[in-house]
Amino acid sequence: MTLLRATARTLLASYFVASGYKSVRHPELLVSAAEPVTDKLVPMVKKYAPAQVAGFVPEDTQTLVRVNGVAQLVGGLALASGKGRRLGAVVLATSLVPSTLAKHPFWTRTDPLEKAEERAHFLKNVSLLGGVLLAAGDTEGRPSLVYLAHKGGESLARDTRRATKRLGKKTGVSPTALSKNAAEIVETVSKGTSQLTDGALAGGAALVSAAVAGSRKARKQASRQLKEAREAAAKEAAAAQKVRAKEAAVLDKQRAKEEAVLDKQRAKEEAVLDKQQAKEAQIAEKEQAKQSAIAEKERAKQAAEDEKITRKQIQQAAKEAERVNKNIHRGEN
């Protein structure tokens, strides 16, 4: 089952699942539209169906609507899931016909707008019917039973014509006459030689056996080739996975190596940066100590000068006081 087929079947089944759920949950909404169809369809089914089947056909319109909803729900789920998809598509096609006739009888409408709308819905359901019929005949690329029977018949007819030609060459009778008047040819052959008749019969049996064996052999060979192809694909997938794992390991190792180199380079750069910062800090500290020493020397020098000036002022003040005292003594004398 391909993704395209699964998606298409799911989209196609979504309408039937929703419609079937609505019919099962609320059948009373569709009773009035379904009654004209059920009133004609139920008596017809009871008339032509076998007695053991007609006894199980419900006459209640609401029950019939619910049964049709169950059929659409089950058929839609089967079509969407792929389990019994072809049978589910047949069930959907069967349930779609009465529901379309009941819901969208555009030929009974008189209003042009309503008639056009019902016609559009009717054609939509006809399109859905075509879709589910295609799904019912979808074999997912495998030959159908009709195709296999047709090809088998062609193969058998071809083998029969070849056997007829060979038998005609041995008996001297043309293939056309041999095929038109087989009874006379058999009688002629049997009269001519019984060994040739036995050979022809054995050849015919051998041809049939070869045809059957050939078809079986072809099926076995196809099955064997499919198995070998699957095994080869599995081996190739395993080898490709192993190669990818090896490449991933090499890539991880290379990435780890590159990260280690980058980490080492970053550590080296950080060490150089730390060393440079330490050197700059040491230089700044020395410069600060030098500036502090100069400032301290300047302060000491200034303090010495201030002290010298102060001493000088004190000496001058002392001299002045001594002079004043001398003057005072002189005045007293």
C-alpha cells in the first residue's frame, strides 16, 4: 500500500464516515427524505428476495436509515484502514445509491435555485460513486483474477494451436482442416497408426502439464526473485546503515578532535591573556608605587620646608620678643 493510495482512500472515506455517523446518531433527520424511496424499495425487495432474506428486511424507515448509516460507517472505515478495502468500497457504492436518490431528488424540485443546488449534490454523489467503484476494482498493481484467467486462456489457446500445427505436420493434414473436423482426423490417425495417436495424446497431456507447471514455475520463480530482491535490499540497507554509522563515527571523531584543538587554542589564548593582564597589573602596581613614593617624597620635602619656615618664624618671633624685652628694660632704667 503506497502513501498516495492510503491518503486517497482516507480522503474518499471521510465523507462516508461522517455521513454514516450522522445517520446512525440522528436518523430522524433523514426519515422524511428517505420515506419516498423506502416505500418503493422495501416492497420490491420483499417481492423478489428469497423468503429467508425478505423476513429480515425492516419496514421502519428510521431503522433503514440507521442500517444504511452503519453500512457507510463500516465501509468507510474498511476503505480508510485498508482492511477489506475492496469489499468496503462495494458496500459504500451499494449504500450510496439509495441515499443519493433519497437526499437529492432534483427532478422533483420546482424552485430553480433549489433544483440547481440539489443537482450539484446529486452529481457530487455520482462522482463519489465513481470513486468508490474505482477503489473496489483497485488491486494495488497486482493482476486481477479476470486478467489472470484471460491470460491463462490465451496461453492455453496458443499452446493448443502449436500442438495442432505439429500434429498436422505429422499427419499431413492442414491445421485448419484439423481444427474444423477433429473427429475425422482422430479417426484417420487412429486407423493410420495407433502409435501416432498415442504420441499426439501424450503430447497434448504434456502440453497441458507444461502449461500448468510453467505457470507454477513462473509463480515460484517470481516469488523466489521477490524474496531474493527483498534479501538484497535488506543487505544493501544494512550495508548502507553500516557505512552511515562508520561515517558518523569518523565525523564524531573528527568533530571531537577539532573541538579539542579549539579548546587547547582557547586555553592557550586565555593563558596568554591572563599573563598579559598580570604583567599589566604588575606594571600598573609598580607605577602606582613609584607615584606614591614621589608623592611621599614631595610631602616630606614640603613638610621639611614648612618646618624650616616655622622655625624661622619662631626664631624671628623670639628675637622680636627679646628686643621688646630689652626695650622695656631700658625704659624702666
